[in-house]
Amino acid sequence: MDALIYGLCAGTAFLCAVLLLRGYFKSRYRLLLWAGWCFVFFTINNVLVVADKFFVEDYSLLNFRLSIALSGLILLLYGLIFDE
């Protein structure tokens, strides 16, 4: 059951990324680009959660997962602050 929930979280983040980036390519509104890239990193983070919990048992991917999530948040924050 846990794998299903983690997989649904990854799928939802992927769907958000696709919709935000598609919206950017239609409207060229730059905040959609930064939010889309943020959700791309969130998707990678969620896939790594699944890998960490179910496939990689010898090594913890926690620090790598947190750095990926932080990178996505930094991209979104950059877009919110510096994009005109």
C-alpha cells in the first residue's frame, strides 16, 4: 500500500510539471516555467523516495533526496524573486 501512495505522489508531481510546462509553452508566462521546473525536481524527489524505501536497502538516499527537493524550491524562489 505504501508503494501505491508514493507512486501516486510521483505521478501527481509529474502531471503538475507537464501541465505547468505546457501552459508556459502556450502563454510564455515565465512564472509557469519556474513552477514547472520546480515540479520536475519534485517528481525526481518522489521517484527517489520510492527507490529509497523499496529498492535500495543498503544505502540511504535521504541527503540526495533533500538536495533535489531543495534545488526545486530554490528554482521556484528564484523565479518568484528575480523574474519580471
